[in-house]
Amino acid sequence: MNWKTTFRKLTRIPLGFYTVLQQTLRKPVTVQYPEQTRPMVPRFRGRHHLKRYDNGLERCIGCALCAAACPADAIYVEAGENTNDARFSPGERYSQTYEINMLRCIFCGYCEDACPTNAIVLEPIEFPTGYSREAMIYTKSMLLESPPINVPATPQVTEPGKFDRSIVPFPPIDQQA
Ligand code: SF4
Ligand code: SF4
């Protein structure tokens, strides 16, 4: 080893220390997610909600069109039968099981577009987080919104013939009072 190689190697050591010191003093660019979050852009729609009508009945009729439209195969729907003594939604069927795997969801909004009753809606809240795969499967009880104040939840006892049709005329959600 000649003196030039030795000199080059010796200068590398202080240079390495300098680089480490420089990086140590820099402000971190990482965010301690999920404890810390960055504000999302206002247009972000990241959390699904299952909506109700004003009378407390669920809009979801268990048709699974959202599941068929989902490109990520993230939605699982199992329908149950409504009766007048235990009615969850207008029409024959309701969603007995409704799950969304948020690890698969790509937030495309196709489920919203496919829904014939405006039941599934994405809303702007913080990005969903969880520490396990199971925690990232959102169940119906997590997705279904509460009934309006002083309105009974589902199942309801309803008058025969009053809610025979699954699709009832309704104003779009953003035009409701
Ligand atoms: S937003 Fe898109 S990917 Fe997510 S559940 Fe709906 S259809 Fe599937
Ligand atoms: S959310 Fe809409 S499309 Fe999906 S099962 Fe319910 S009614 Fe059908």
C-alpha cells in the first residue's frame, strides 16, 4: 500500500463522521404514523359510511352491486330477509353482513357509484389505521351511521305494505334538509 492510498483512506474516516453528524442534526422528515398524521387534502374521501333514511331504516338493501363494482374485491355482503316485524330496510332484503377490507380498498368510489340507494358514501376523515389485519376489516356495526335523534334504530316494526319497494324516491344526500 503506497502513501497515496493510505492518505485517501485516512481522510474518509473524518468525512464519514462529518456525514453522520450532519444527518443527525437534520430535522427528521419521517412522521410517526399512525400516532402522528399529516393533514389530508380537503377532497380526500377515505371512510365509508352506510347511510339511513330519515325514518331510521337503512338504505342498504343487500344487493351487493357495490361488491360487484369494487375493482379490489374489498366488499363482502350477505343479505338477510326483511319482515314487517323486523324490518331493517325498505324492500325484501337488507345487508345482514357488510364488510369492507380497508387493506384492499383503493378509494376509487366505484361502490358509491354502483349503489342504487345512496347507501354507501365515502366521507372525508383521517386515513383509516389499524395494528392488525382483522382491525382493518370494517364491519357493518362500524360502518352504519346512527339513526337521527328520537328515531328508532333497526330492526323496526312496520305497517304491512308500506315498505314493499326496495328503491324509494329520495333526494340526493347532499340535497337533504
Ligand atoms: S372505494 Fe373502490 S376499492 Fe374501496 S371499497 Fe369502494 S369500490 Fe372498492
Ligand atoms: S351499499 Fe348499496 S350497492 Fe352495496 S349492498 Fe347496500 S344497497 Fe347494494
